[in-house]
Amino acid sequence: MGTDISSIFGGVSSSTNSSFSLSDYASIKDKVDEATGKKTSSTSDNSAISSKTTANTDKVDQEVKELKSKRDSLKQKINSEYSTERRREYEKELKQVEKELAVKDTEQYRRQNTIFS
């Protein structure tokens, strides 16, 4: 093909001690693709394809809000209940709600249940 390698790499040093950034690699790859005919121009076609991705955690936020509300309601019921049996039922339900809240009110749960659109 007769392409001079030094013209492809321009001012990039070929010593093993130099470090390249991601943009350096992309630039070098573009130059190699142009020289070998794999790429016809230096402008990318990616600019024509534009997409916007959004992450939505509203569903998780709503679940956590409802659980916190339920927890607060159960605490009030426990404090105002005179019957020992009913109080134990509320306390048992409160423990379940707190366990569920401990799982759902975390960054890991939010990431796993994020809806991307």
C-alpha cells in the first residue's frame, strides 16, 4: 500500500513507556482505518444517530414511600393499642415491613429496579 506509518501515528511516540488515553487510541484507530480504506472520512456517522436514555426510579421511590407510611402507621397503632394480642400482631407486621424496607431502601435495589427508556 505504501503508507508511511509515521504519517499515520503523527506525533505519537512508539516507545513502550508512553501511556495512551482512550482518545489517543480512538484517534490512532481512525487514522489506521482511513489509511487502510476501512473508513472513508474523518467525520463519524454517530452524530446522525442520537439517542437519549433516562433512568427512572419512581416506582422504587413510591414503594419505599408507601412502606415508610405503613411503618409509621403501625407504630402509631402499637402505641395506641391496649390489647396485648393486637399489639403483638402489629409488632409482627411492623417487623416484616421494616425488613422489606431495609431491602428496598438501598442503592443496590434502586439500581436493580431502575427502568431505562
